[in-house]
Amino acid sequence: MKKSLHYTTERRFRERRIKEIGEGAIYAEFIVDNGHKNGAERHIITTNGIIIIYNVKTNRLITKLIARPGQIKKYYPDGNYPQEIISIALEHAKMKINY
């Protein structure tokens, strides 16, 4: 898997934490275009409350996030978000491992 410079140089501690938690399986996937100069991103939400972000054009890993509940909820503007993943994200927040 190709990784962005941002990911390889700035996210080592977070990656160790994610390995401890486990990435989980893919739960949902969204294409997000925030107008970034490098183009759209593919955001994958996993069953363990991890958000994995790739560049759509290059398929390079940009970053992984240990999601907070609000980060998961933003993908579901209709309010029909997966409560089981929100609960996991809430536990991560209580443990302060997602900052």
C-alpha cells in the first residue's frame, strides 16, 4: 500500500494505537470532495470506529483516525448513523485515545 508523506512522517503514534485496537472490517465507504488540491478522498469507516482515508486518484493512504462520535455522525446527515460504531467511538473518546 502506498502511503502519503503526511502519513509516514506524522502518524506513527496513532498507527501504533490503531494496531492495538485493531482496524476492524469495512462498515461503510464514502467519497468526499472538500476541494483539496489533490482531489477527492475515499473515507472508509470500520467496525472498530476507525476512519481510513485514501486519495481517490492515487489510492495513497492519507491518514487513519480513531474516530470521535461527531466524526462518524458527519457522514450521516440524515441522523441515521450506526449506533454500534458511535458507541465504540464514544469509548475511544472516554479513553482519550483519539486526539
